[in-house]
Amino acid sequence: MPKNHNSRTILLLILLLIVVGVSGCRRFTTHKADNSNLGKGFSQIYTGTDGVVFDVLKGMPPSTISQGESFSIGILIVNKGADAARGVVKIGGYDPDKFSLPKTSADFAVGGKREYGTIGGEARKVFDASNTRIPYGTEEYTGTFTVSICYNYTTKAALPVCIKPPDKSSQITEACKNGVTKDSAGQGSPVTIDAVQSESTTEDGKTKLRFKFHIKNAGRGRVTEFNSGLCNGDSSVRVDEISVYGKSYKKGEVKCSFRGEDGLFLLGADKDNYLDCSVDLGGYKISSFETPVVIHLSYGYLESEDIDVKVKGRDIILCPADHCKDKGMCTTYYNGYFDDNNKRMDCDKGYECCKSALSKCEREHEGASCRRKGECGQSVFPGECPGKLLCCPPKLPESPAGSNGKK
């Protein structure tokens, strides 16, 4: 009985080895990246072409404010990609002579997507702002603010390539063919590995695998160097890892031709950005097979958007008499407001406020007045009036109702 028991055990072990061997040599017929074997949740994380995105919070800022009014700019930052990110959000592009912002930047950190989640971490940043003035003579002024986010990010991809042994006569089956593996779904990052093209060659009885990655900026911003919160570098990505069948770029076994310095790939403006690599795999006495090539990239990413705020001017008012000077004047009217010391004025350099309470139009043309367009008739005096008002001649007395003007 013990002898028969041992025989059955040995037979079962042999059958198990055969099953494992057959399953390990299964035929690969497609060249398409597929993470489904890692689970649905995992494949949802590493897909898409978004990284960190942002939106303006509703009503922050309001579309229209009054002159001199304070308001807030609110930014919602959302990580829609796979990697955790740290970065900075900045407010710029505005005229500091018209608006005041005590703080114009803020740091943020947001986690990446989790399993079975559509987005990752969120952050809200609010910036206080106020209008200080608008250009003289305008009833409405539009101020533009540029919101920018700059952050560090990584792209991680694993795409299958075909490895063929140099001795074709020893092959049992033709399990795969060299070609192009495409991944149009993205890897949960704005910079994507769109495709990898592989080619097997034989040199001195050894297998050499040559492959090149198609690297693409699929996001809405631009690639840049992220250094201490500054996004002002070249459009470059850092190659952190390339590995295939146990061979690693870090160990010098995978060799690549970089456009820039070693490990740095400059992402050109053209559509075709290829990173060429090769690896010596030695000799194999087995059938051809597919194996994933893994690549990790790191980079900075910058995205910007302009938002507008309309500022309504206050009612046009007369300059106070105590501000009148005997030298050059800009107008008798001031489209704005005075500060607590009653010293704020809106005249061009070298000019002072008015020297009388009447407009220049009324001072220099007897009976003339400042009126809206269409209320003056054909003739207009060249005198100065506030805002868009015109210097109109005196109004003629109206004829009695029903009279033709004759006695």
C-alpha cells in the first residue's frame, strides 16, 4: 500500500507540472494593453488622460461687482488621475493698479484615484481680492485673472512586447509576433504611452529586443519642469524606470537614446515623440512569448485658465471744490471715489483735478451742457464732458403745442 500511494503522488505531481507548463505557453494573439487581469478596480485607476484639474467655484468671483467692492476667487482642485500630486495654485494676469490681492498662491496636495473610485483627492483654495479703481471715464471695466496650477506627476504603463528566440527551429509554436501595441485608453495621467513598437533581432546567437515608446501629451496643459513650485522649465519628462523580462534601465541593461541628458526625454511640439531603447536578452531554447515592458515617467504639468470680472463704475460725481488747482486739469468730473483722507484722484500724470464745479463744456460754452448721445442734434462742441457724455449746444425753446412757429 505505501508503494502504490507513492506512485499516485508522483503521477499527480507530473500531471500538475504538465498543466502549469501548458498554461505558461498559451498563445498570445493580440497586441493590445490589457489590465483586466489585475481587477476591474485597478484598470479603472490606470485609465484616462486626466491628471489634476481645477474649476472655479460658483459665484467666486461673481461675474459683476461694483467699483471698490471686495470679492473672493475660489478654486476647486480635483485629482482625476492615478498618481498622488503636490503642487501650487496661483492667481496672476491681473492689473495691480486696478485690483488688490493680499495672497496670490497656495500649496495643495491631493491623492490619486482609489479602487472603484472615479476621482481622487480634492482641495479648495480661496483668495481674497478687491477692486481699487477703474480707468477714468469708463462706466464699466473688465478685469482678467489667470488661474494656474502646477504640480508633479508620474505615468506608469505596462505594455506587452514579443520576445523571439534566435534558434527558430527549436520553437514549439509561434506564440506572438513583433509589432505595435497600442493603448488609446491612457494610464490615468496627462502624459501617456500611446504605443510601443517592438522588433526582435539575432546577433551572434543572442536575442536583442529593440522597442520604442510613443510618448504623448494628451492633457489640456503643457509639460514643464516642476521645481520648488515654479513651472518655468523645458517640456521634458524624466524616465525613472524601464524594465523588461528582468532587465532594468536602472542597472544599465536597457539602453535608450535620449534627446536630452541621460534619463531626460524632451517632449517636442511635433506629434511623433519616440523614445528608442534596446536590451540584450541572451539566447533562448523555448518558444516565442509575450512579456510586459514597464515604463515609469515623472514630470511637471502646468494648466491655466482666464476668468473675467466686470466692474461697474460708480455714478459720476463732481470734484470737491477744495481739490481745485490753478494749473492743468483733467476734467471737472471724477469717475470714482476718494479715500478717507479725501486725496484719491484719477487724473493722468501732470494734471490735477478741476478748478471749478462746472464742466469744461459748461465753462467755455455759454448755455452748453453735457448730455447723452442722441440728445445733442448734429452739432457738438469740442468741450470736455465726463464719461461718454457729449458737450451739446443750448437747447432751443420748444414751440407751443399745435403751433407751426408763425404769428
